[in-house]
Amino acid sequence: KHARNLLLKYEDDLTSEEKHKVSLMLYHDARLSSAYYLKEELYYIIRKAPLEEKKARLKDWIQEARDKDIPEFEYCANTYCNWFDSIVNSFYSPYTNGPTEGCNNRIKVLKRVSYGVKNFTRFRNRILYIFS
């Protein structure tokens, strides 16, 4: 129970008891173990690898993900290969479109909740109000 959460958590954030549980799961399934270590390597590249090493390490990760013969990681590696330049450029810029996507999400939720509202001006004012 809760095994998925343990596997998705960063390895550095696991307690010693959680690390023991994860190691037992990985011991029993080689494919799961390969997937787990691929995930951890990708997290390391994104979060901690020195900036000058990230591009080379990401290329190596893509090749390793293709070689593991796990369809989900092969698909991910192909996507990363197609968008490689954009992904590498994101390492050099601290900016993301996260805040904009958050605003869009809040507007969509408000739109779903306000289904059937006939007064557009009131709906528009509500959108402006939630961001003020």
C-alpha cells in the first residue's frame, strides 16, 4: 500500500524505513528497478547536475532510456529527443510559463463552476476579482 507514492518520491526525500521498502520492491522486479533508476537519474540531471554537464548527461539518459526496452521510457526518450534543443534551453533560463498556466487553469475551473451563467459581464468581473 502507498508503494506508488514511495516510488515517485525523490530518493533524497525518503526516510530510512521508506528506502528499505523501496529497495525490497526493486529487488523483486528488475524492470521496475530499471525504471526507478532512470527516473532518479533524470531527476538528478534536472535538479542537481552542473549546468555544463546537463546537455551531455541528458543525451546519455535518452540513449539509456531507449536501450532499457521499457515502452513508456522509449516514448519519453523520443519526445525528449524531438524537443532536445528547447529542453536544453530551459536549463539556462529560470523562467517558466507555470504562472500563466495556473491562471488559465483557474479561469477554466471558474468557467466549469459557472456553467449556465447568462450575464457575461458578471462572469468577466468574477474572473477579474479572483486575480485581484
